[in-house]
Amino acid sequence: MRNLEVRFKRAPATPREFEVVPAEAPRLTNGGILCRARWLAVDPFLTRSAGPATPGEVVPALGVYEVIESRNDVFTAGQSIVLDCGMREICVSDGHHVIALHPGHSPPWTALGVLGPPGMAAYFGLIDLAGVRPGETVLIAAASGVAGATAGQVAVIKDARAVGIDDTAEKCAWATRHARFATCINSRTESLSRRLWQLAPRGFDIFFDVGSGELLDALLAGQHLAPGARVVLGPHDPGHVSTGREQLAARAKMRILRLDLRDYEHRRTEFFKDAIAWYGAGRLACREEVIDGLENAPAQLDKVLRGEHFGQALVKV
């Protein structure tokens, strides 16, 4: 049984180097499930945050897998599941932290994006943590990315105004035409500070950035956040106190909120109920960039880490 893996070729550099290598198929033991990858998500933040990579280590990746053999009481052969097994074709799991594919995950790769962890981050980040309200103005980083695009659309569904930031005209056009953002700022060609003042002279009520979190310092320094604003950051934000972030935040009486999806695992069904209905009704759009074959994954990984991808990057295995 063939089992290709994508591994770190050497200690991380910029860009990181990867290689595809053959590996032995893992052995199934009692209580385990043998799985074959069908779809893998190329997540730049998961890859960046994996810590110092050891040469030969498998690149982390969440995927949709098919159970091909089971010695587990919960999962059966032929079942489709979601698990974090790394960027590899075949893997064995003990069944823990495995999620059965929901019938509403159609097509199946939505379980890795708009109806998966990025979508959950947008849903709970805006609704639960930030408490978005009708009439508020929400600023969203990486507006064409799956989490950013979903956050913008959740804001619109909740009768708020979504303003996006992205780095190309094409990405901004997609955010306004397909994800229904009110407008989108091209950070490479427009003056960010001037446009922010034009769009929200009284400041933004919510800032959502579960990616790098790099824009927050500029927003604080430019006083672009309204008094009492809520800032939702992801687990990968470094939390540096650059430019006096904590002092500026306290002065503006705003809240910096850290989103950890582990706090919401028990509420996954709540997310599915709303998000699957919205997606089915055409109220949640997501752009996917798909490559075929694990052999082509290293080139896509380099592209994603350089920020040159558009939408959610996926590997069809």
C-alpha cells in the first residue's frame, strides 16, 4: 500500500523547504482505524506555528479521510471523517479527536474550511466573543481567506457592516462581489490609514484577525478603533507589546479577545446548525484553490507561506 508523506526537508527557512517521500503504511492495532486521505487543507498558520521543525518531520495538516479498515467501536470502514493526521496519504488513528463528516458537509472539503475550524473561528469569534450587533462596523483582515470571508459574511447576516483588508485588487473584488463586504481596502496600493478614516471616522467597533495579528499595532497607533471596540485575535498572534499595544488598548477602553477553538468544541453542533443552513442558502461563499496529488503539495506550501494563494488552499489526494 503506497503511503506518500510531505516532510520538512531541513530546519525551517524562508521559504520553508519540503519534500515528498515514500513511507511504510502504518499497522492497525485494536481500537484503531486505518484511514486514507481524500482532501488536505494547506493551512499557513498551522504550518508556521508548528514550532521549530525537525528535518524529516511530517508537515501538519487537517484532512478529510476515508476509513478503509476499522478495529474501533465508533468508526466503521467506508465512513468519512475529519482528523489532523499530517500531510500524508495513509494514517492510523486511535479514534480520539476524530469527527465524523456531517451530512451537511457537501462538498466534503467544506469540513476543512467554511464549515470547519476556520468557519467556527469566524462564527464564535464574531457572535460569541465579540458579540456583534446590528449597525456595527466590522473590520476584517485577509478578507478573501476562508476565516476572514466567513467572518465578513457572518457580520452581514447579523446586519453589521463588513469592511475588508487584503493585498490584491482581485482578492478585494472577490470579497465585495461574492462575500458581500461593503468595501475592501487594497493594502498594497491604497493608503491604509486614510481609507480607514474615510470608512469609519468614529472608529471600527470590531476588528477580526485570526491570522498573523500584524495589523493591530497600526490600528491602535492610528486610533482607528472606537472606544470599547472588541478585537478578536487567533491563537497564532504573537502577542507582542509593540508600540505600546497594551497601553494603547487600555486607553481606548477596548478589549483584546483571544479565540481558542478548544473552548467551543462542545458547541460544534450549534455552529453546524446555523452555518450549514447559511451555506445551503448561498449566504456563505468561499473560494478554494485546489491542486491534485500530494506530489504537488510542496510547491503549494511554498506559495501559501509566501501569501500568494487566493482563498483556501486544498490538496486533492
